[in-house]
Amino acid sequence: MTITVRTITPEEHLAFIEDRGHASFLQTPAWAQVKTEWRHESLGWYEGDTIVGAALVLYRQLPKVKRYLAYLPDGPLLDWDNIEHLGQYLTPMASHVKNAGAFAVRIGPTIIHRRWDAAAIKAAVADENVDSLLTVPPTQTNQNAVRTINGLRALGWIPPKEAEGFAAGQPAYNFWLPLEGKTPEDVLKGMNQQWRRNIKKATKAGVEVTSGGRDDLAAFHALYLETAERDGFGPRPLPYFHTMWDALTAEDPDRIRVYLAHHEGDLVASTLWIRVGTHAWYSYGASSTAKRDVRGSNAIQWRMITDAMEAGAEVYDLRGVTPGVGADDPELGLIQFKVGTGGGIVEYLGEWDLPLRPLLHKAFDLYMRRRG
């Protein structure tokens, strides 16, 4: 079997995703329109005339040199579980991007390596002798993922480096709430008592959750800036969200939504929701410091979850977490909030690099380390 790789049109790329049923929104053709500072192309993997894989490749240029890091965030989209010889798929892709000027290629396959369900996470949090989920036996291990890891190493790919907190790039640990085959009543029963109580409390307090439009991004952003100042992270500017909205809705009118939770006319929470086929994401969130007792954050999450179910999503993805579960871990509160939904943590393979020009890759790696 010979696999070839070539540039495809955005239309061919999107058709592959739609036929597949789901993909990361970072692997949609539209995402290239969000990351306008990078060169981009859509790639297709072909067995004869049949497309068997696709990817969005973002080319990040080195300062003052026409060489690029070829970056495939959450990609490529391949049938990883049924690939026997990785080289047949990855070697022609590496050759293609090298010819395009890449000094290295970075991939981040969304293959689930390990899972920890809600019970395992709660037990780890309650155990004062456990600081990290990585010391806790996973609920499930995917042996196909183990085989892929071994195959990547054999082909010369460099595994992810250990990092504390949220590293640069896409998170390896994500929080999933499974929705397939469930009713809203099933999901509600799977939540912990605190979550159910807070959803009920928000309803009783009169919190109203609505789905807005592009003009509501300004209200979302104002609350997002308040959240950033309170929680100590660097916010994105409003034009970024306008660009994101325009690009994603041009590809699919229901690709992205903005939600707003009001209490007596005051905006108490606002979020961005993204969906590609059967996968929906809680992408960005903001909440007010005032009126936290009306539980707007729980109310808005519940609305997004039920809307995801209505849209046919099989997974509601609350995005990144870290594996730390110690009492003094700064991200513990985030895990506790998310585990209350009844979902669990999935671990992807992380982001792997293949140096194509080793000296340039080493210099780039050193630069990124110094930048922090």
C-alpha cells in the first residue's frame, strides 16, 4: 500500500471532516483564517484516489530566516487505531513540509492514551498522599495509543517534554463529559449534589441564559477582561474574538455560539461554545466577581451541555486540566469544578516533534525554553 500526501482545497478538507463526523476545531480549514499571522495549507493523505486523512498545517516562520515550524494542532486526522506502519503516513507528510521550507514538524494527535473517570479523580483528590493523577492507575489504557507512542519513537519523533501547569501548545489532559446515548436527565443524575443544587439555585434566583450573536461578543469580552484581572492571566483582545466568530460562522453558521447569563439585568457569566459534528467544546468562559451566589456559571454550563446534546454532540469537552490533585495545587479548584459534572479526564499523546533540520530545531527549542 502506497500513501501519498498532497495539498487539498479547503472544500475537500471540510468534506473529509464532515464525512468523518468530528474533528478538533483547530483542524478545520476555518482555523487558518483565525491564525492569520501564520502561513497555512490543507493536506490530504491518499490511498490511490481515496482520501484517508487530512490536516491543517500552520507554518510559523523563524525570525529573519525563511524556515518554518510546520504545526498540526490536534492533528493530523487519521484512522490512528488501524495504522500498522506509521512511516507510510508520516514520512511522506514530513517530506512535503520539508519541501515547503519546514525545519521541523509538530503534531498533536487526539488519540486517547489513558482515562480517569470521576470516581478515580475524586478518590485521588481525597487521598492526602496523592499529588498527581499520574501516580494513580488509570481507569482505562488504550493499547493502540501505546503502540503509536512506540512507533513515533522508532521513527525519530521527539516526545513531549514534562512541564508544570499548562505548557505552550495544546493541553495533553482534557476533561470530557460523555453524552452519547444519554438524556439530559441522565446527565443531571450523573452530576454531584453540589452541581445539581447550584443549577436549581440559579433557576430559583431567576438567572436567565440566552444564546447571542456577534454583537454580544463585546459584553462577553468586558466580563472576560474582569475575569483575566481577577485570575491573573493575559486576555486576548476583542478583535481576536471577532475574527474567530467570522471565520467559524463562515464555515458553518452553528460552529460557534456566545452564551450570556443575566440576573436582574446584570451579566454574571458569559461563554463561547464551539461544535464540530459530534464534539462540542466549552472554549472560553467569563464570570463576574459580584453575584457569584446566584450560580450563573453552573446555569450557563448546563445550558451549553443541553444545547450540545440537542445538536447531536456525543462529547462535551471542558478542555484543559492539569494532572495535579494535591491540596496545594493551584489548578485543583478547576478539576473539582469540572469533575462535578460527572465526566472524566482523558490524556492525549501530547505534541511530538520531528526535526527535519536538526540544528535549526535545536536553536528553536532553546529559544522557546528561554522565552519561558
